[in-house]
Amino acid sequence: MATYTETPVRELPFIAGAPREPHSTTTFEAVNPANGEVIAHVADCDAVDIDRAVQASVAAQREWMSWDAGRRVGVLLRFADAVERHRDVLGETDTRNMGRVLREAQGDGAASARLIRYWAGQVDRMTGHQIPANPGHLSYTTREPLGVIGVIMPWNGPVGSFCSRVAPAIACGNAAVVKPSEMSPLSALRLAALLSEAGAPEGLVNVVTGGGATGAALAEHPGVGGVTFTGSVPTGRRIAHAAAETFKKTVLELGGKSPNIVFEDADLDAAGRGAVWGVFNNAGQVCVAGTRLLVQRSIAPAFIEQLARRAERIRVGDPMDAKTHMGPLASRQQFERVSHYLQIARDEGARVLSGGGRPQGAHSDGLFVEPTVLTEVSQSMRVAREEIFGPVLSVIVFEDEEEAVSLANDVEYGLSANIWTRDLGRMHRMAERIQAGTVWGNTMRLHHPTLWFGGIKASGQGSAYAEGAIEGATRVRRVTIRFDETAPMPAWNDLNV
Ligand SMILES: NC(=O)C1=CN([C@@H]2O[C@H](COP(=O)(O)OP(=O)(O)OC[C@H]3O[C@@H](n4cnc5c(N)ncnc54)[C@H](O)[C@@H]3O)[C@@H](O)[C@H]2O)C=CC1
């Protein structure tokens, strides 16, 4: 596998087991957001390329499912080993492509290997049930793959997104066509090559690069049986509409505006560290980022002050440097979006307690924004309600449990929530009343392959993890066979014509 010591010039889609010349002749640039350097020219694939990838997937899926389960397990385990072995170069690819700090990007490979091994363990557990319904009959269900899954990816954690979507899809017996985000397409191409080297049939996982039009062609393709999408709410809605036309199953992991609720009796040191890491990690470009800090009035002044000091200590800069805590935003589009929201915050009357601008000494072509804490935020402001997807924390003060629940739920999203309190009764009451797919108590962002992860309300439907991912990637068939000729027949049998 190539390492990025030299600048790659041209990146081709990975179809049927190899990089292929695309039908489309247009390209887009992959840019390093830390310094503006163009690192690759990437094929902007069209509907013909998508069709080729789907055809390759259809053939590969048949072959995949003709194999003994043990052989499929072997492929997934070798793929996991390869991801672990190549985690440094995969991480470096993501860091150069979307600005995540190197240490974390490389950590993604290790976590992904663990996740792939979990899915390797599920391959021969796609079982159905035998149901004792009618005497003299055998009724059973089988769980079957959908065929080809379209995977439409975001840009904020490319290695993790690829592995967490592709591993369940193929473990459930499907093939996949992956459309990585145009902002960070490179690591997906490397991962598809690693999977091929691990022994997957040619075409089991294809990567077709491009933007929204390429994604739309995938979501609309009649040969695709299911779509798993991670990204914004408007695009999620468009994909759900497109998928409905051909009755595809969808798993949608959309935006968030997750509340981070700190009560006066919490471990305030842990809550403070969690609040800062939970919103500024990956420059805030995380679906479950705790972007709304709800803090109880009695502790608010001291807690907010503590946060601002912590935020000021975050080292922003070159994401390849091991001392850096926070890199740039992933793309110019994202940089402009976050800058626009900072202007909205000022116009709406929020106070910029810390940050709010470009960090000193940052590369002049880099897309850096300081970790920003906004206070005097009210619930009606856009910065309290809309997903910014950047290093911006909006702080809102509450009086009591009742008000905390009401503020937490008063947004269109419902992806995750964090609660900090030592009162376990309150913890459980809150966990029950908060509208979110995931609630973390006295911790944040703790994921596990065995745990459901999905949103409610505008944050999506289904789960990309655990049993939810199996639901999203398979369908159930029921079979009923009358094996005893003396067993009663249904009423139609009385109509003896
Ligand atoms: N919750 C999350 O994890 C994420 C949230 N977002 C939110 O979305 C905002 C905008 O980011 P974008 O990258 O523009 O998000 P997006 O939702 O437009 O893009 C995500 C993926 O969908 C593809 N896509 C775009 N239009 C499509 C269409 N009509 N049909 C099929 N696929 C399509 C894109 O090419 C990309 O691969 C962010 O600022 C953030 O608020 C973005 C990425 C991840």
C-alpha cells in the first residue's frame, strides 16, 4: 500500500477489485485544510460509474454468499488485521485530507479493527427462528442480505465511518458501493484495496468518488437494496425520498445538537473536562458533540469560567504535530459555515467569552477557528438550536430539573445527551425524559460495537451499530410447510370446487 510521502496526483474509483478509469472525465481536488495544499485530483464519478459499481457488487455478492461462513469470517478477520497494521498511514491520510489531529486519526484504525472483529463474529449468527404456530406444519424465518448496500459517508471520521458501515453490511452477506464525502475521499479508496487484499471477491466493496450528484445516483439506483447514510438533515431527507421510490431500507444518522447537562451536585472537574473535550474534539465536527452546555444556575459562574480557561489552553495548529489538540476545520465550506454562525451569535446578542476568531500563528491558508465559548445564550437563538458542526459551545443556564428537561428537548434533534449528577434518582428520571437515541451519564461519547447507536426526531432512524445494523442490512423471510398430510388445511380447502 502506498504511503503519502509523495503527493498523489490522480485518484481513481475502486471498482471490481481495482482502481478503474471512470466514465466521467471530471475531477475535484482533495485539499489539506491545514495549509491549502492540493493533495490529489479525484474522479468526480457519474451515474454510469455508479451503475458499473452496482453491477460489480451484484456479481460479487452472489459469490460471497456462495462461500462457507468460515471463509467469510476469515476475510473480515484479515481485513481487521490489515486496518490495524496500516492504521498509521490510514490516519495520516485522513489527517492530511480533513485535518483531524494525527494521534486521533490513527486511533480510529485501532478502534475500527476491533469493530470489524466484532462483525466477523456475527457472520454465522444471522439466524432465524422456528415458530410452533400450526400443528403438522414447520414455520421458520430466515434472515437474508438485501443484496447491495449504498454507503454514503460524511467527512468527519472517514476511516471509522467506512469500517463501521461496511463491516456490518458485508457480515450480513451484502456487497457495498461506498460513496465517501468529496471532502475526504482518500482513505476509503485505501480501505477498499485492503479488503480486496484480504481476499474479498472482486467487487464486494466498491468506492465511487464524487459529490452530491454521485450520492444521489447511488441512492436512486434500482439495483441497490438499502442505503446507510451519515450526514446532514436536508440530505438525509432527500435520500429517504429517493430510497422510497424503490422501497429501499434506510439507516439515517443525521445531525445533532446534543445537550450536556451539568447539575450542581456533579463531579465538576470531570464534567468540565468532559464538556471541553466533548465539544472541541475534532474541532467540533462530531455528530454527538455536546454543543449545548446546560448548567445549573447555582454553579454557573464558576463552572463557565473554568470552561473558558480550559478552552484557552487548547493548542490549535498543525494536526500532524503530536502536541496539537485541535486541527483546522475540514473544508472551506465548513470554515465559512462556522464563521457565519459566529457572526450570527454576535448579531443575536450572545457574548463571546473565549475564542471567536483565528488562532494566533496559524498557517495563513489553514482553516482554523479558535475553541469558542458563547455565554448569555437564550433558547430562541439560532446558535442554541442549529447544528454548527464546529468548535463552538453555547452555554445556557437553568434553574432546576424541570427546566433542564424542557431546554434539552426543545430542538429538532435527538441524537444524544449527556447528564452529570451524583443523584442517581435524578439521573434515571432525566435519562427517561430526554428525547435522544443515546444518553450518557457521568461520561461522554463511550461507544461499543455491541451497543445500539442511532438518533430520534430529525437525528435519523435505525442504528449503524449492533442489532440495529443487522435490521438495516437484512430482511426476513417466513416459510411455512405442511409436512403432515393429516394436519388441518386453511378455510380455502372447504371451497371444494
Ligand atoms: N451528523 C453528522 O455526523 C454529520 C453532519 N453533517 C452536517 O451537515 C452539514 C453540511 O455538511 P455536508 O458534508 O455538506 O453534508 P451532506 O449531508 O450534504 O453530505 C454528506 C454526504 O452526502 C452526500 N450527498 C450530498 N447530497 C446528496 C444527495 N442529494 N444524495 C445523496 N448523497 C448526497 C455528500 O456527497 C456526502 O458524501 C455540516 O455542517 C453538519 O452540520 C455533515 C457530516 C456529518
